[in-house]
Amino acid sequence: MATLLLMAPAGVAAAPAPSASATPGTKAYDAPLEVTIDDLAPGVLPRTGPITVSGTVTNVDLEEWTHIRLYPMFGACASCAPQMTTEAELATASGSDPEAFVGERYTQSPVARADIGTLGPGETLRYSFKIPQQVLRSAIPSPRPGVYWFGVHALGASTSVGDDDKADGRARTFLPYLPPSTDARIDAAVVVPLRGRIAHAADGELGRTVAWEQALSQEGTLGGPLAFGSARGTDPVTWLLDPALPDAVAQLALGNPTREVEPVAPDDEPSSSDDPTDDESPSGDAGEGGDDAAEVGGATLDPDSPVVAAAETWLRQARSALTGGTVALLPYGDPDLAGAASTLPDLYETAREHSSPTLAAWDIEGTPVVGAPNGYLDADAIRKVDDGAVLLLGDQMFPEETFSGRAPVGGLVGNRPVVVTSAGAARGGPGPDPAQAPVALRQRLLSEAVVRVLAAGADEDPEPITVVVPASIDAAGARSFWAGLDDQPWLNLVDLPSLVSSGSASGGTAQDRQVDPDELSYPDGQRDAEVPPSVFAEAGALIRSGRTLQSILGKDYAIGDTLVGEALTGTSYDVRDDVDAGPRLARSREWVDERLDGVTLDAPQGVTLSSTSGSFNIAVRNTLDQPVTVRIEASTDREATIKAANPIVLPANSRASVPISADMRGPGVHNVRLRLTDADGNPLGTEDELPIRSGQVGVVIWVIMGTGAGILFIAIAIRLVRRFRRRGEAEPADAGATA
């Protein structure tokens, strides 16, 4: 029996009208009534029991519509095309004109219909009706394995349009069928992405907080997928997570503080979130994790801000969902690996090694994976993945002429497992109702699974199917999505690691399963869309500057990790069309350079050595509020050796005189460049140059002094000899005189 629920006009709390942006129909399709299918149970053609269909009807016209009736439509008539049995047929059907003839409207049953009286402009009504088994057998008397068209047609009248047999609104979807005797079972993995744009200002705070509030809501691109996946019950689901996302949301929950250089609290020192008077909550723990990683300053958001509330709610839900599910971890920040492969080749290693303090506080680990939002990854980027991470590649990357129309099962690139995702299933239904609504996605997934079962035949196992749901998915219809998958005995829901394991077990030897990345399709349009090299250049500079600042501050600080994380998020796939991505990273690097410039050296204008070696002093100043440890490195010609008393420890806001020793192997003037570096020799940016003059003056003086001393001693010896001689001559003369 049909049931109706009258909803309030637009602007009042009512069933949400379908978004024009979410409707895949062409611009030519402008029906006055928009119809959706929000629930279809069961999701396949049953041989016992009815089908229940429900949804909404919205009047998008400027006129009032009356005498509105809704009827089911079946694609199983004499003039209809046969049931679909291939992926290509499903793809063609999904792109068909919404007004194309695909089936006949069934109007003979007084039960399998819904009647609506009047629908004013902007008004939405919810409908529901059952299609008895008798009607199903009448519409499709002898079903064959495959996929049939199914839909709902709305007919009515307005002031300018009479009541005729032409549909004034329609919704279409797929209705798969497998005989009850089917023994095959197909593995299916549903992957829910939690990734998005994370942009930091020069002072470290997150920008576009209003957009964050919307994204974190249950209708947003972060809250929607989270709510959708959380509705799974006990069904396995795989969360495709950017580890930077929980850290960013934790920052918002703390009030979106700015970046500051502060010591890290010791592990045994309780933080504010550990105060026993505070409520124990996942968001509090998340904030604690954030404190250990990011050195934060004053909050920029009110504690009562809706952004803070949305962030706290999302963190609570995320912790609950992630700890109870399977997590596939993307590289930190979700960097555009294809763009980075040639410009910043070590970015993948940096991103993979960078950890999330929030996930660590939640004690969550995951399977390392790599995958672009659109499923494309070029050969160079694949080769940079050197840690055996799972490669999520869209089936559009496997050209038919090379792979015989079918992507490999359990493929490998070296030691990297390949999981092929279904681009068709992710595109959803045929429209004109929202193609990526949960029920539309479910029907496409079931249909893709059915044609794979048919392609395998009776002697082979069907190829598994993996679908990454779109970020636009939300909680509306989520329970129907999961319930419709549970009802199918031939469908086996698994998580991503299980799919990888089963592929390894059934795909033959590792050598037989190898995939040449150069044979994969990567269109020029994808290459043109990559994050530009200038952004990666700025990210690399920020990483180097951040590590240098961390090095001079020492292990009591964690500012380096904070800055590296910000640099990684600044290269994500979500900034591909962001013209401010590079300048934004440059402004963050300037923030770091200002602090590095707070440590300076001042050398004398010149030094003259009295010999070929000697020493002199230079002044080193630390104007930072933190102690630093630096080194002085010197560069000069080969005939000079300059050494400093390294390392140099400077307290906060202090000045020191550092002795420098010089050893010259030749006379003349030697130009010496002195610069401050960290422990690894990375320059801070401060340097000075001075001339050092050396000569042989000391040698001449010693020669003269030695010669003078020699002459003096010789003169003394001569005088002594003469004196003794005179004394000897005088004694005989005296003796003669006496005689």
C-alpha cells in the first residue's frame, strides 16, 4: 500500500531537495518535478516478496502541480533492450540521456503506485509504495541473469501543462538479478575516504574555518563520509585516511591556535587535558596528542565557536569509527606523488615517515596505501613507493589493448600489491536523480558485481570489486546502502587487507603477477593537472628551514615536525587548482626564516696575524627566547685553515665571544667567509666575510734577535780571550822585574 508524508515547503524543515550540482543529467533535462529514489529494498530483483521503494518529489517549477502520480518503470518490455551483462553496457547506460526510452511504466496495479494531490513551487513530498511479487512477475515474467533498468515516473498537471502520458519527472537506477541457484560468491571492499584540503596560514593557523565547519558536518565532505561509514553496523569497511586530517581537526578543537616555539611537555607531566576535572572524551585525548606534536600559541577561535564544536564532535566520532574498523593510511598530508616524483623525489619517504600524534594518542595503526582521489598514478610516482605500500589504482589505468580488457587480480609492482578500484561503481547511478547518492551507489556496486559473476562463469571465481565512495557521500541513505549489501548471499564484504591477502593467494607466483608501470595509462590531462613544480620547491624549502630550526633548538622542541607536516599538507591533491598554494608555503617559510635570522654573528672588519697562525674572536648573538646550539663554518682558499670552538651553546637572549683559530700556509691576504649552521652543516642564513692578513715579520725579528745575540756572545768571548791573554803576558813581565 502506498504511503505518503507531506513535507513543508522549501525554507522550512523538510526533506532536502536534490541539488542541481549533484544531478548528472544534461542541461537539456529540465523536468518540472525532481524525483529521487532514497530506498530500494531489496536491492536486487526478488523471486519472493515485494520491492519497497521510497524517495522524494520536489516541484522545481514556478507553477503549482496537481494530480501527481508515481509509477514504477521496468526495463523488461518487448521493445526494451535486453538486460545488461557487461561493465561496458553499464557504463553506456550511466551516461545515457535521462529522457531516453529504457523501459515501460507499469500502471496496471492500484497498489504499486503513489498518489499526491498538490505540490506547490519549491515544495517537497516524500513517497513510498510497495511492488508486490505478482506485479514483479507480470513486469518481468522470466528474468535472466544480468541488470535491468528500474525507475520511478511522476505524472501530473499544471496550469500550462496538461495531464498526459509523458513523464513530468523521473528517477532511474539499476536492478540486478541472479538466480537463487547461483553458487558463486564475489568479494567486495568498500573504501571510505577521509581526506581533504588542509591549508595553514603564515602563523600556522588553519584558514577558511567556515569551510571547515561545513566540511565537518554530516552533510560535508569530511563529516558525511564518516557518518556514512559509521552506519555500517558490523560490516567491514576500510577507512582511507590522511593522517594529517585528525591533527588538523584537533587543532580546530583547540581553538585553531597559531604556531609558537614552545618546549614539549615531558611525558610524565600532565597536560591540561589530563586534569581530572575535565571531561574524559576522545576530543580531549586528541587535543593532548596535538600538544605533543604541534607547538601552539593563542587560540584564534572562541571556545563556543561552532567550528570548535564541529571539530570536537568529528573527533569523537572519528575515534570511535577508526578504532573499530580497518584503517588504510595515506602518506602524511596526502601529497601529489605524481607531481613530486621529478621535482621533490624524496617527498614520499618524508611523508610516510611523518607520524600523526593524534592517531598515536588514539593507538591507531593502519596499512600503508597510496592512491590519488581520481585513481591515477604515474609510473615515476609508483617507483618512488619503496616501502611495499598497497597501490590503489583505478581500472581506467589498465588499457584494454594491453590488459585484454581486464585489470589483473593480485597484481604486483615489485613488492607493492596492486588493488584495482572500480571507477564505474564510484560514478554511481544513471540519473537524473543524484548519481552518487548512497542507494544509487549501492545499485551500481551490486550491478558491477553481478556482471563480474556472469563474466567468471561456473568454473572460475569472480574477480573481486573495490569501490572508493565519493567524498560527497553523506549519512542520508547510508543504512539502506549497507542493508542492501548484507541481503545478498552471493556478495562477501571484506576489508582491504583481506582483499590483498586473497589476491596474493590466488594470483599465482610473484613473477607472474608483475605489472609494468610503464604500460599503465596516464593521460596528458592528468599530467597537466598535477601540483606545479614551484609548489614543491617551496615545500622543500620549508621542510629544510623547519628542520634547521628544529636542529638548533634541540630535542626539547617539536617545531620541526609541525613545519614538516604543514609543508606536506601544502602539496596535497586538493591544492592542484589552488593558485595560492606556493605563496602560502613561502609565507610560512618566511616565518621560519625570521626566527633563524634571530641568531647572528659579527666578525671584525679585518684581522692581521703577527705570524702564519693565530686567533681572533667574533661575536655571536641569540635574540630568540629559546636557547640554541649552533656551529660556525668557515670557507676560504686552500692555503688557510680556520677552526671555531664548535658547538656553540647560546642561552636565550644572549651574546658570546667565540675564539677562532687561523693557520695560514702562505703570506698575503686571505678572504674568509664565516657562517652559522646547525649541527648538520645547514646554514641559518647569517654569514660574514673578513680579510685575514699574514706575514713573515716574526721570523725576521727572531733572525735579527738571534744574530744580535750571536754577535753579543762572540764579542763577549773575544773580550774574555783578550783579557786572559793580557793577563798571561803581564805575569812573566812582573816576574822578570822582581828578579
